[in-house]
Amino acid sequence: MPASVVLPRPDVLARARAPVAGLVRSAAGRAPLPPLGRLRVAVAVLFALDGVVFGSWAARVPDVSATTGAGSTALGFALLCLSLGALACMQLTGALCARLGPGLVSAVAGVGVSAVAVLPGLAGSVPALCAALLVFGAATGMVNVAANSLGIQLEARAGRPLLSGLHAAFSGGGLLGALAGGLVSTALPVPVHLTGVAVVGLAAMAWAAPVLVGADRDPARQRPDRRPAGHPADRRPTAALVLLGAVAGATAYGEGALSDWGALHLREQLHAAPALAAAGYAGFSCAMAVGRLAGGQLVLALGERRLLVGGALLAAAGVLTSVTTSSLPVALAGYALVGLGLANVFPLSIARAGALGGPSGVALSTTVGYAGLLGGPPVIGFLAEQAGLPMALGTVALLAVVAAVLVLGLDGDRIRRPALPHPDEGWLLPVAAGLRPVAVRVRGGAGSYVRDLQLLAVD
């Protein structure tokens, strides 16, 4: 044991901190702006990584529950800690994205969510699981806001809707994570499995992080704002952002419920083997990925409102099918219908919020939306304890119908920035030239969506 410890003087600490702060602030400035194609791949890798981590966790929830001795109520409380950790970080992440750039924050968040993926598997008791999920949830919330903010910036640069496709990467990652989790559930302990997931995630971020940081060199993002204070375009439409978050949250409730309780429902109610139980969430994620890959074309073909309302109602039908049948194949088909129906609700709502409010708008709507995604599982746990798991999962259908009603109440003029031109003239203006060919071909909800995306390309 050393005889004494010499602490550096405060002035020395201050001089040491200054270069570190400058290094963080200038990291994005030194990285070159990556080509659009490479940046799109890197952002998709980040979304897929988040999906792999979350899908891996979802597949091992029953095993973690058995290891820690957590019943439905205790597990629901632990999942609430995951929700609280995520929600606590979302507004902070939005502010960091606005200050430091979404590319730099996305890179840090991707490394963080990979590093903490192993924590839930190390828990041996309910209190330890709560602490692990609190940290895991914080990393998840950070990566979600940062990735969505960067995805919206990428949309502006590409000149076409891309966020649904990026969310398809998340769903594809969730599919891969859930399938792998189901296959190794009988061969590998949870800590070993999740450690492997963490190693793979860190390896992926070693390539993606420099590309993501380079996205902050985008001249459109770095252009100084010369508008006077109080300019109408600077007023964030808070009510519209909250409503968009409510639409996202009402359907994200279903995604959270199936990710954390779907496998358990198939095991307990339909006596599915572990691999088939994991296939329920895998099928849900696969269907959601397919729906999101087609999201851009579906918006152009059907219009935003029809797509969102029809999808929400399809999801409600799928949930009711899954919880009322005694047939495992029918239940799995119902999970797939839920995935197809919910596929585009969340990304389209968040994309609209980002067009209206920038990173802060994404943070606000994502916080409201993920209250459903992350708050749904603990609510399901409480209801399952009182009325049974099938009845608890039935609330997913109820909230999907609520989402459809909310979409019908979101009039295009009410959720558009005051600075936008009249709906009949806005898409004819020569702003965001890359979006103009798309805007000319569409009408209705799709046209409104494209016009809102144009805000990201102009002062």
C-alpha cells in the first residue's frame, strides 16, 4: 500500500480537461464526409446492431427469468427499470446530437450498447437484474435517438425517404438475434451468449464508428443559422410532436410486448419448444423487416394515412388471432401479421417529427413513443399477473386501434410547421431539389411527408 497519494492541483486538472473537450468537439470536424452509399451502410449497421442486441435479449428473457427467480410481477418491474433507463437518456441524447452532431453521438452510443449487452446475463437476482437493465436501457435509449436523428439527416442528403428501410435493418437484426438466441438457448449459458453478442457488436462498430462520425461534416448541418431569434421556423410544434409520439407509442407498445412476452406466451400457453418460442419473435421481426423494406414504395402507392391506419388495424387483427387460438402455427402467423401491420408506423411518425423539430423533435417524439415500446412490457407483466398473459397481450390490439384513431385525427395542416407554404404550392417550390421529382409524382399523405422532409434541406 503506498505511503501517500499526490493529487494534481485544480489548475492542472483544468488544463488537462481542455484538450480532451476540444478533442471531442473536433472529432467530427477532422473526419472526412463519407460517400452517401458508405454512410447509408454504416447507419444501417448501427440499426442492425441495435436489433441484434435487443433480439438476443428478447430470446433469453425466459432463461434470465428462471435464473433470477423472477415471476411475472418481478420481471415486469425489472423491465420497467429498462424503460426508465432508456427514457432518462433520450432527451439528453437529443441535446447532445444538436450540440456535438448525431454522427459522433451515434458512434458512442453504438459502442456503449454493445459493451453493456452482457450485463443482463450476469444478473443472479432480481435486484441485480434491475440494475443491469437500468444501464442496458440507458444505452438503448441513447442509440435509438442518435440513430433516428442521423437517419433523418441521411434522408435529407439522399433526397428520398430512407428511415423505414433503416428500421428494416433493426428488424432484420432483431430477427437474427432472436434466431441465434433460440438456437443456442440449450447449448450456451446466457452470459456466454451475450458476451459473444457484445464482441460482435464492438467489432462492427470498429468499422462503422469512423464513418458515422464523418457524417457530421455534412455542410447542410454545419451551415450557420442567420435567422433572427423568434423566427417562425424556429418554433417547435410541441403539440404535434407529442401527438406523433403518441401514435408511435401506441403501436410500439405492441413491439415491446411481443419482444419481451411473446416467447413466454408461446411456451406457457401453447407449450412450444424453446426454439419455436423464439421463432415467434423472429417471425414478427422478419415480417416487420419486409414491411419496412417496402415502406418507401408503400407510402408512394397508398399514401401515408392509409398505410398507417391500415397497418394498425392489421396488427390488431393479428394480435387477436394469436391470443385466441390454440394452434401454434396460427399463433405464429398472427405474430407475422402484427409485424407487417406495425412495420411503418414508428419510423414514419419519427421521420415526420424530425422534419418538424430536428434532433430535439426526434428526442421528444421518441421519448413519448418509446414510453410505449419500453413501458409496455412491465404493464403486460402486471396485467398477466392479474388476468393471464393472453388477456394482457390483448391490450396490444386495443392500443393499435387507438393509434389508428390518432392517425385519423392528425390533419396534415395541423402538424406542419407554420413556415411551410400552402399545401397546393409547397411541393412546387425549388427547395430540396433532390426531393422534387418524388414530390411531383405523389399526392395526399405521401406528398405531405415529402414536403416535411424538404424542411431538412433548407434554412
